[in-house]
Amino acid sequence: MGADTLEQAKSVLLVLLKLMKTAPIPEPFKSVVVGIPDAVLQIIAIVETAKGNMKDAKVLALYIATVTDRTIRPVDFTQATDATKKRIHEFEEALGQITSELGDLASRRQLRKWVVGFDRDAAKLAAMKQNVADIINGIQLETVVATSYEVEIMSQKQELLYQEQQGVVQRQQEAEIDRLIAFLGNGDSGSSKKQPCLDGTRDALLRRITQWIEQPPGDDLRGLCLIGAAGRGKSSVGASVARQERKLKRLGGEFYFMDDHQDRNEGAIPVLAQQLASQGDRRLRLEVASAVDEDRYIAQRTLEEQFQKLIQGPLEALVDDVDCPPLVILLDGLDECNNEYASQLLRLVGQSFATLPTTVKFIITSRPEPHLLRHYDSESLGARLHILSLDLEEVGEVMDDIEAFFKLELPRRVWGLVRQPSDWPGEVRRRILVRLSGGLWIWAVTVARMITDRNFRDPEKQLDALLSPSPNNHGEYGHNTDLYAIYSKILNQACSKTSPNTLLAAFRDVLGALHVAKVPMNTHTLLSLLCPDNSSSEDIRTKVLGYLRAVLIVPDADEDTSPRDATPIQFIHKSFQDYLSDEARCEARFLVDIAEHERRMTIRCLCRMEDLQKPSVYSLDPSTLVHRQGMATLARQYVSPALRYACENWASHISGVSTECDDVHEAVETFARTRLHLWLEVLSLLERMEDVIIMVGQMEAWLQARPPTASVSLEIPTPPISSLYHLIALIAEGVINMLTSTRFQSSWVHTLSGSLTLWILNYARSFNTGLTPVAASSPANTVPMIPLPSLIHDFKEFVTMTYERSNYYFAPRCI
């Protein structure tokens, strides 16, 4: 029994000591047994009480006491059951063998050293070491008495309990991590708006990129830059790579920059960090959550702080993992974000190569813009980038891919419109189309959509019109090889010069609104903003969207999809947006005047926010708002997509409006006096309070830039930015939930001058005195869930300072 018995004795001691930490000493043993050492009593009591056998526990305790302390009266075994007597016999045998084997460890000092040394798993037992050492000081060697049977039973129970506790702890940890990551916002990567290459096209290029990703780790070529002119298919290639790497669980993140959504572009890093956290590697998830925990407002910090803490820091956690697979981060369309942001991002990526694992690969796509090319050749990036130029691709290879595209796509699109669709339009005309494309993918895609547009002539006539000879200095079909000429042909076909003025106005309205939109809008949202009360105008604009399907991606209406969940409308390519605002190339009747359409959208957003005064928006029950899910449900129920767009984007539109526009000033004045407080409440419901300071700042800057000669009817009591910081910081930290429930007995237009400022200031002071946001109720005679005295210290003063008769209460933070 030698070595095995020794190991068994060690195991027995460790298990019992761990049990002693988690179980209380049963009360009966404290009074019934006198003179038994406390340590012995604890061990036996825990073992037997856990099995629910108090009688046998007492007998065994007395027996072991007589063995370890000869002064105690021998045990009367007549009280014991047969099972207990059997165990006593096993105890007697084990005691003699264990005592013999452990005789040389009799001193407490040696025993303590032995137990601590036996701790092979420091992570699990570190918290118990001090407790173990303290207990051992009161234990003599002879007290280590137990059988393998008790140890096995208790070990199993303890393991089950441990696993259960670990499960609970892990679920709590995951919930906390999710809560922290939610502070990064709900930005959009843009992946849903990008179409990958058709199967069977760009295969050679995609294979080259895959080979680069899978090459053995090294210090060189840590990034791949895909450069090409507009229309070369960079985004489609990037989307195909991302789709492949996602399937292989090697995609760290992807972000698609968009020229007309600069505010969204500057949120790229938080979006990428969220993707890193959900990539599957728990180390990345914990690192991202830790970074947010240290700074809840990291998503509002500088680009450098965001990149270092949310991207570089978490990825450095993988640096010692020699088995880490490739991890790809895609940055598509870097030329579409502003120059300063793009330059700084490239600098940070280049600097990070020195500390990131060699398996982390960045893929960047862009046009060959001069300021970007300088960075690609810089010292920090030049030696680490693998450059692939789509403009220098093998012409034959590109042409073959475009021909495969026409061969697959045209027959599919004309099905039901021509007699023999399977090989339409035939090899000869297909090759002419391939030659006309000049290797430009966007030309091929646009022409395919134009030829097969069902709103106009049949495909045969469309194709004939495209291929009609019109010789000029560009060649036989030169007028149709120009992408802008194709755009002009599509627009003129949709709205001829003989079309009514109402149709032309509708074209301008739709194209202008989509051009200046700050985030993509679906059909329902667009029409709700353009035609809030005019069904005939809505019908015309609906037709316009149908006529523009060659240059717009307009999802078909789905009866099963709610308006808020419908897919947004997209331009087929950024070059079409460029064409619409190019005074030198675009026809005057289709030209989009950016400033004018910004003015229109500003007024439409401010007018749309009149919905804030409707009962369906602000008559919410405060008691329903207790958690994030409840907030999301209320937001979907009471805030329409058009109202949400208006609340979140009106200030961005006003930044592009001339300060001399009196109608915009009048609309802003009305909004500030009558609906600003309701707007704050809706933003809180949407969890967008962190944007308030920026948006109010945009409004304030526009008002201050008004020329002295501009008409000013009344001074707008705009809250100073400094007053908002205390308010917004505390609100945005939690789930603000300022309910849209305040019904003013008197309109804000008639309040005393400056009352709005005092109202905002009073909110800020309220936070400084310990009040917690944020529910306001009407008639406000109760406080949901919280006693009044614990929340509001001087309510009369609070009402007086606001110059309002309506009552404001605050509810606890909702988590």
C-alpha cells in the first residue's frame, strides 16, 4: 500500500481542507462532544453532514477522537449501525498504514510545507492557501483519517458544485462583457451593402490574395493594398475575401468606408473592435471588454486612442501564440474617408506592425489617390505592404471575367423577356460589350442593369440603342464607353425632355435626398420624409425609384418585412453620385445642388420632429422601462424610422446649409423653443445621448455664424455646451431612459426668456447633487419604483427654476 497510500493520504487531506472552507460546522457537534480537537470535528462533521447522516457522524467523530486523543472515554459502538461499524474497521486499518507511511512528517512545519508543495494547480487553490496554512497549524498528523469512499463521494459533490458555480460565474461574466461592448455603439460595417464577385469571376486574383494570407508568418509584407481606379471592382473583391475568411473563422473585422457618410466613417474603430470581440477568440473578447471598462467613452476618443486600446492592445494579446491562425482585417475604400483620417489611420497601422503578431494581416483597398500613395511608400508602411494594382491586371484575364459575368448575368436577367434567353444576346454582341467595357467592372454592371430594366423597352431595343454606331474621336462606340455617358443615357431614358415638370422635380428630389442622406434610407423612410402628407407626391416618387433601378439598388417590397426592417436603397456605385454633382458633366436638369438639398433635408427633419408632440411618442409609462430590451421595444413601437432619422441627423444636415437661409433659422427657432426637450428624451430612449453635445454644438455654431444682416425674430435660448457636459456624461454612462412623457401645461414658446437654459442647467445640477436619471412622468404624481425622498431633495426649488408647472421626477438607472 506504500506509495499509493501516501498519495491517497495527500488527496484526502487536500479535499477535506477545501471542504472545510466551503461548509459550516454543524451546531450539534459543538455541544455534544467535549474535548475533541476543532479540526477533527470540522472534518468529520463536514463529511457526514453532507450525507445527511447525523447519528453516524457523531459516532465516527467520537471514534476518531478516541484514536487521536487517548484521554477521551472509548466509544460505545452499540449505537452505531452495521455500516458504521464497517467504516470504523476501515478507519482502523487505514489509520495504522497512513500513520506508518507519514511518520517522518509528524511536525506541523513539515506537514504545512508538504501540503502547499502538493498544490499543483495554483490558479484553482491560490485563494485557499492562506486558509489551508492556518488550519494545518491546528491539525496533528493523527487527525488525517478518512477512507477513499468518503473522499470520492465528497470530491464528486464538490466537483459538481464547482462546475455549477463556474457556469453561473461564466454566464455573469459574459453578460458583463456584452454590457461593456455595448458601450461601443451599434455602428454599421457596411458589409451588407457590398456584393461579392460572382462565382467563377476574379478567381485568379482571389487565389493570389489567399496565398498571401496563408504564407508563413514573417516580419515583412504584413499588409496588402489593392489599388484601382473607380469601377475596377475593389469592393467586390474585398467582400469576396471577407466572405471566404469569415467561413474559415479568420476574419478579425471588416469596414467599408463611404464618401457621403463621414460621421459613420469616423466610427470605424469601434465597429472593428466589436467584430474582434465576437470573432471567437475569448482573449480578444476579454481584452476589448477590459479596454471599454477602463474608459466607457473610448468610442468618443481620438482615433489614436481608439486604435491603440481597441485594436492594437487586444491583438497584442495573441503575440505569444505560435499556433495562432491568420487574422484578417479589411479596410475597404480608404480613399472615401477624409484625408486627415485616412492618413492617421495608415500611420497607426504601420506603427502597429512592430508589436502585433505576424499572423495579423491588414487588407486595404483604395483608389490611387496621391496622398494615399505617399503613405504606401512611407518608411513605416512601404516595406511591409504587398501592392496589387487592378489597373495593371492582365487585360485578358479581366476581359475573360467580364465576359463570364455577361454570360451568366444577362440570360438570368432577361428570362421571360426574350424568346431564347439561355445564351442571350449571343457570342458576337456579348464580345462587343466586353470590348466596350474596357475592363471596367462598374461599366459592365451598369450596362447589364440598363439593358434588362423592365420599366422601359425590351432588352433587344435597349441593346440595339447601346450598340448603335456613333463614330467620334474615341472610336466606333466611344460615346458609350464613357461611364458618365451611360449614366446620362439612363437618366434621359427615365425622364425625357418631354416629361412633365412634376416628374423632373420628383427626380431631383429623390436623387438629391439620397445624395445628401447621412445614413442609407429604405423606401418607406425616404418617402415619409419627402412626402409626409401628400399621397400623390409619394406615388410619383415611388415611380421615380422604379425608373432608376439601373443606377439604384431598390429592394423589392416585402409584405412580411416591417418598414423599419426593410433594406436601404443604395447607389450602384459612388461614381454615379460623383456624376450627379459634377457641373461639367451632368446635365443641368439632373444636377444635384448639395447646399439646396441639405437645406431641404434640414427643414424636413425639423418638421418631421413635430411627431415628438404626438401622444404616441411621449405618453409612455415609466414603469415599463426597466432594462435595455424594454427600451428597444419601446423605441421600435413609438419612434418611426423617419422620426429616428430626423432626430439623429438634422444637425448634420444643418452644417451644410447657408447661414443666410431664414426659413431654416425659423424652423430651428421653433424646434429649440418647443421640441428640444422632447428630442433629448427620444435620443435617450434610442441610447444616443452621447451625440447630443456634438449635435447641439452644430446647431449653436450655425446660429452664431448667421450674418449680422440676417433677420432674427427672437433669441433662441440654446443651452451652452459647457452646461451639457455634466448632463450628457452621466446620462450616456447608463441607459438614460428619459421618458418622453412630459406634457407641458403651457407651451415653451411662452416661457420666460432663458428658461430652456435654466432647465438644462438644472438637470446638470441635479446630477451633481446625487440624483439619478431619468424618467419624467405626467401628471407626475408618483415616482416609479423609487421612494420620492431618496431622489429629490428640494422639489419646489426644482420646479421653480424651470419656470414650468409640469413635474419632473427621476427614476433609477435602468440596466
